[in-house]
Amino acid sequence: MPELTPTGAVDVVQRQVRRVRRRKNLYELQRALYWAIAAGAALATFLLPLALFAPARLFAGAAWGTFAVLAGFALILLAATRRRWLAAPRAIAWIESQSPLAGRLRTLVELATRPNGGRGFFHALLVAQVGRDLEAWTPRRVVPRAVPRAALATAVAALVLLVIVAQLASFTPPSAPAVGFSDEPLAGERSATPDDAAVGARAVVAPGVPRDDDAEPSPVRDDVPSRLGNLSSQIQENVRQQVWGKAWERVRDALARAGTNGGGARPGQEANGNEVAANDTEDWEAARSSATGAPRRRPGIGKQASKSDAAQPDQQQDQATPHDADRETQRDDANGGGGAGTGTDPNLFGGASVDPAGSGSFELALAARMRADRTRGKRGTGAAGPSADPDAQPALAAEQRRESAAHRMTVPAAYETVVREVFAHRRVETEQP
Amino acid sequence: MTPAVASAAIEDFQQVFAAVRAEVGRVVIGHENAIETILTAFFAGGHVLIEGVPGIGKTLIVRSLAEALNLSSNRIQFTVDLMPADITGTRIINESPSGQRELTFVPGPIFTHLLLGDEINRATPKTQSALLEAMAEHQVTVAGTSYRLMPPFFVLATLNPIEMEGTYQLPEAQLDRFLFKVLLAYPSEAELIRILSTTTTADPPTIRPVLDPEQAPARVEGLKRLVREVLVAPHVEQYVAGLVRLTTPAAARGDSEAEVEVRRYVTYGASPRGAQSLVLGAKVMALLDGRPHVTYDDVDKIAVAALRHRLVMSFAAEAAGVAPAHIVERVLVTARRLRS
């Protein structure tokens, strides 16, 4: 260390102070960064399973709560970093607090600002003492560590944990729920009026998707899709897309067809969905014969069943049992409509969460073959059913059927696939029990 | 000035200080802190007010100090009928051998190096005020003529507690001219036994002069000048200023406990002389610690002694039994917090 001279002592001291400041502030920046990473990774580790497996509302609540915690932590971190940040005015005082300098450094530097430079009887002695002390407060001594080990280790551990959780999650892909039918009202909303109980035959559900009938209707299905709710839904969607990839795309498509975006599919339901696809015909007919409104499942909806349905479009309708036809006719008589919906509820099929087809609505041709046509024999129309050929243009009825709500309602475009599936003219493959 | 010379000067100061303290300590049993505070004030160029009941060694301390430093000393016993001229001196008609009569000034006992004003608060305020000019300007004025006092001039006044009979309150202006106020407590039992064993023998301990009698005044003045050379950084000056301002009710506007107590119990706070005494005392402390510069700790060490007699307490303080030293200690806590 060079010996200080009274004239150049302050410059030497100031240079060393700057070096100490650089090292100290770099250290503090690293510490803040590592703690931020650790906190972010820890919270992401917490959110990841929720994003994959929890219902949308639960995830939304957890996500916003997590963001609040993260924001609070960021504020605390910012305040702590600001407090520890070594600004120039207090750099010397801090250095003296870390080293046994007894105020010599600060005295020398501050006295240099005096008109006479603080020169006096003891100035030379002070300079000599400061020169002797230069080794005592080198950057390495004052800030011994260049890297905040604890913060770094915590950040690495949190990242590793996050990677592990993500990997484990990727090994539990979602099941592809089959789309089916139910007598229960859609979108987790119970009917408010007794009349709605009779429209259960038009309901569409995805059996593989958890239903939150009582307490947790999905915010996506609610009629108040706020921006914040959409944001959390998008985050959840992105997470699922990133982790599950193609598997999630299948589920998403099925959910879109079902018109619901209930929380993630539970692992192990893939088999259920396949089973439904294999035995759907029987389940569907059995459900139709039930008077309790138990869930119905219909073949041909969902990825597995759609191909077989396309090959045999007329069998379902032709093989509908008279028993079912009687029941549907009775409901139609009581409620004035055997079509789709009550005719006044725009959310008959639930609120749209993801609108892959874009906003707006689609048109359902008046001549579209409708499932309700299977009951034509009991409706008093007496007209023969349209041809099974989808390209054929059936003859229109003499007049529009009363209370045919399906022809008048507006349906969001997101439900086009579902509605077309529901109202597709197809043949029942199996005999009614 | 080279570092070696400055370092040697500090060592010389420390040696003289330690030697005087040791010599006084041979005679005065106990009161180590009081002796150090008195010596600090002496080398800082101030005066000391000692408060204590009679018989606990106030006069002995002053006499021992004078003997150790080899300086002249006088003692004035203040009484209620003491007049100012009894202190400063007076002009008398003197007849020369030729028969010519002329007015001649006869210096009073104040013309000495070390002056012990014993029981200063037993004199009337008028007589007490006779010391004001001497203490502040080291001169006395008699009949329009000013007479310089011999340096070093050091007043060590003793004060009986105000509750005692026949005492007067010292004027604030005079109190302010004392650098420190020292409280002498009763000696402990062990100290009392030592006092008995050393003062009741045929050969009581005597003081060996530390300084040469011819050079003593100059040496002391040199050491006092050295004290004033000690460096004080702006941050210490700022701390002292803040500390003194915190003792004044007008400046103590914060919500800290100390500031609330200052507003409630203090009528007038410390004056700028208080700040000067803090810095001067701190400089001596720095030299005693071997440093050429003052730190916060030096100020804190002498803050109570330098400020407690400068606070004019309110009736509420007297009623509540709040001592000025208590206020100063509270203010110190607040000032330490503010500086960090």
C-alpha cells in the first residue's frame, strides 16, 4: 500500500471507497435477485399443481393471492435493498462501522472540504494513520463474500424444486373426458324454475370434468368474465399447455365441445373416458330410460366416439325406443318445447370461457336434423323424418312448430361443435333395453 | 508538523494528565471520575463547579491539583457578607517614602492560577457576579482599569446543595460559565476506611509536583493549546449541535420520549457555550485516547457533565423530581438514534 501524502490522501481514500461501494452494491443486487428468484420459484412451485389440477376458481384465488404475496415480498425486498444500498454520502460511515477506524477516515475526508483543507497540527498524523489503515478496509475485507451464498443456495433449491414438481406433473397427463349428456342443468347452475327441470334432455356435459354444481361454478362459465378472471384462466391454460402439451389439447378440445372449462381433469379418468367411449351407446340409452335425471352418455361425442358416429348417422334415431319417445313427448307437452333450451336463456349451454372459433354466433339451419325429431311420432306433426343424408335438403314443415326454441335462440360460436353434435341426425346403434 | 511530532505531543499530554491524576489520587481517596472530569476541564481551559455536601474533599481536590501542577492557588470562602472587592481587589491610598500619596491597586485572591471558590452559593448574587468577567475573559476591571489574570486561570467552585440553609441560587449566566459541573458523592465504605487510614497518621501522603515550577504555567498553556488543535469533523460538530438543540424546548418538537420530557420539564436549554464545552471536553477525551480527532463517543462521555448545569428546569421538573442529568441522558439516547 503506498504511503499517503497529505495532499493526495483524500483521493486515494475516495478511490478505495468507490471500490468498496461497487463490491457492496453488487453483493446487495445479487442478494435481492437471488431472493426474488427464490420467492418466485417457490410460489410457482405452489401454483403449478393448482394450475394443473385445481378448478379454475380455486386457481384464480390462489394465483391472485400468490401475486399479492409476491408483490409484498418484492416491496420488502426493495426496501431492504434500498436500506443496504451503499450510497456515496454514507459509504464512509458504513465502512467505519465495519472496520476499527475510529472515525479517522470520515474525519479526513470531511475536513478536506474545509477552506484550509483541515490542515492543522494533527493533520499529518491523521493522514499517516489513515494510510496505515488502508489495508484494514479493502473491499475484500469489508465485504468478504462476493456472492451471497444463502440467497443463492435458496434460489437454486427453489428452482430445483420447481423443476422437480414440473417434471412430476408432466408424468400425470390429464384424462380426455368424453362428452356426454345429462339431464342435469348445465354449467353447474341449477334450474331456478320448475320448468327447467324438464329440459334436461338437452343438457350436454363432459363426464370427465369435475362438476362444481354446489359451490364452485367455474368463473369461466359465469356470466361475468372479468379481465382478471380471464388472465388467471389464460395463465392456467398456458401452464397446462406447457406441462401437458398434446394431452391437454385433447382435453381442452373436449371441454370446448362440452361448453365447460371446469378444473383440470383428474388423473386416472382417462380410463373412464375410454370406457365411456366403448360403452357409450348402452349408457346413453340406459340414461334415457331413467326418470331421475341421471347423467346420460351418448356415443359419438368426444374424440373417440365421433368417427363411429359419422359412419352411422341414422341408426340412433331409427332405433329410439317408443318408451323414450313417450317421455320426451310428455315433457314437450308440458313445457312447450322439445328443442334446445327454453328459448330465452342465452347461456343455455353455459358461459363460454374459450372461444376458439372467435366471437359471435353461428347459424343452425332451420332444417338441421334435431334429436328432438326422434319424438316426431308423438308430437302430432305426423311428418316423416328427414333423410339421413346430411347433404339432403329435407322438406320444410308446413308451419314452424310452436315453442321450437332451438330455432330462435342465439348460441355462442364456441358451442357450435357441441350443438351440432347434440342436434346431429344420427342413428341409434343399439336397441333400447 | 510531522506525524511523529504530533504523536509525541499526544503522548506527552497523556503522561502529564496521568501523572497529575495519580498524584491527586494519592491524597484524594475515591472520586476518580470527578478528578478526571476536573482535569479534563482544566486542560480544556474551562472552570468546574463541584456540588457536594461539606467535608467530602472538595477543597482537598483543588489544593492537591495545584500542588501537583506546581501552580499558585488561592481559596475564597464565600459568605453572605463577602463583597466583590474582596475577590477582585481594590485600590488603596498608598503613601510613598517621599510622602506622596497615590492610589494603588491591591490584587485580590482572584489573581492566581487555581482559585477555589468555596461554597460559592453562600455569597450574594452581586458578589458571585464578580467572578463573571474573570471566568469568561480572564481579566478583572476595578475602577475602570482592567487587569489581566495570569494564565492559566482555573476556577473550581464548590456548591452546597440548594436545600441547605443560607444558600443562594447561582445566576444562570454564572452557571453557564462553568465548563463542567461535577457531583461529589459520599465515599463508599471501603473508600472511607482508606481515608481514615491515610489521613489520621503522622505522615499523611504528600503531593509530588509533576511540572517544574518555573515552566509549569507555560507547559500547562502548551497542553491547553494542544487540546484545541485536535481535529473535529463536521459530522461531530453536527452531532453536538443537534444534541444541544435537543435540550431546548423550542427545538425539541419530536415525539421521542426525550423531546417530550424536554418540553415538559425544561424551561431553557443549553446555550452555545454548552456546545463549546462539549467540543472542548471531547477534544481532551480524544487526546486521552491517543487520537488526533474527536468521535461521537468523546462527546457522549462528557455530555452529562457539560450540559446538566445549563438546563433551567421548570417547576414541573422540580415537583416531579426530574434531575437535569436525567434529561441529558434521555437526549443523548435520542441524539444517538438520530445520528445513525
